[in-house]
Amino acid sequence: MKDLVLYMTIGYPDENTFFRMLDMLDEEKVPVLELGIPVGNPFVDGDLIRQSHKKVLDSGIGQKKIIRWLQRIRRDYKFCIILMTYKEGMERFCLSELDKNLYDGILCVDEVIRADTGMRPVQIYNETMTEVQMLSLLAENKNFAYVMSGNGKTGSFSCLPDGYKRTVHFLKKNTNLPVYVGFGIKTLKDVNAVCSHGADGVIIGSYFMRIMSEKGYLECKKYINIINNYLQKTALQP
């Protein structure tokens, strides 16, 4: 079985819609939720996620609201919670001070969080890294390894790149952590391609949020059902 990681910006587009979507993800047994903590300059993210960050920031989100939402998520849902942000978000919301029982791990795009902080960091890898760099990151990596499918921003790929293949192969030889691939994954064909090259699962963000913005709840549920069932039931040959 392979895993599905779903990205959503916390509180987007509004609190009620956000939690209705989380209800659906829980019903569909999505195992991992990557929660985007908003910043003013999410520089690896494309326009859609950038706009979602702006909307949430403009709503006046603060650390107290993030804590309240995380408490509710932890209480009501079963999925693993990974916070995703930048150094700006770490500092703006004092994320290092949060109760570590409120989440399962944290990914900071532009700062390496050490494993000995207790925050159970997820590290991100791409095809430009040397083997020495990847091994250094693995020493500070918990939960899973996040591999970018190619160089570019989220939501910017017209088709799935293949730069991830060497990275996945190297990581699989050097860690027992699950290795997931994100950036540019949209279709079952993309999911099959990534998993057939050794990945333990996929991370989908921009495409899911686009469906949510343009087509609504029912289309989101249909999409997640198709992808998740495929990952759970289809035997993919390496």
C-alpha cells in the first residue's frame, strides 16, 4: 500500500469550509495532512497557494487561532499532522513554542530544523543536491522524506518532471523512512509513475486546492476517493 499526503493551507478559504474539507479527508481515510502555515512570501509555492496564504493572513490569523485549530484537529481527526511553513512562519507564529503534542512533524522550506528539537522535522530533497547534502539532511529527518519531483514552484508544472528518480533511488538505499514525492502530481498516471519508481506515496497540494476553489466539495471528495483507493488497492510494480 502507498500513502497519500494532502496539502491544505490552514483555515483556507474560511474556517467552516476548511473543517468541512477535513471531515471529508478523515472520512476518506487520508493518512497524512500537510498543513500550510501562511507567510507573506511563500517563494517555492505558485500563485494558488500564494493567494491562499494571503487570504488567511488578511483574515487576521495569529498563534492563538492556530493553536485552537490544531487542538480541534488533533481531537477530531485521525490523520498525521505535518506543519509546513518557512522561517518567516516559524518566527511570526513562534511555532517552536507550540505544544508538540498538537502535531506530528514540521517541514520548514528554508531552514533545517534539527531532530533534537523534538519537533520531528521533515526535510525536503531535490535533484540538485549532492549525496553528502542528502545524507546530512537524513540525519535530521523524522516522519518521511519529501522529494520534489523537479525544480520549480508548486502548481507550476504542466506535466510531471522526472528529476525525482535519482533522488528517490538514493534515499531508498539510505533510509528506512517513507519517501514521498510532491510537486506537479495531478492524475492517476502521475501517481503510478512516481510510485513505480520507488516512492512510498505522493503529496498533492496545488491541484487539490484548485479543485476545491473551482469545483467544490463533491469534486474534491470524488478526486480523493479515486486517488486514495488506487494507492490502497493497486499493486504497483517497481
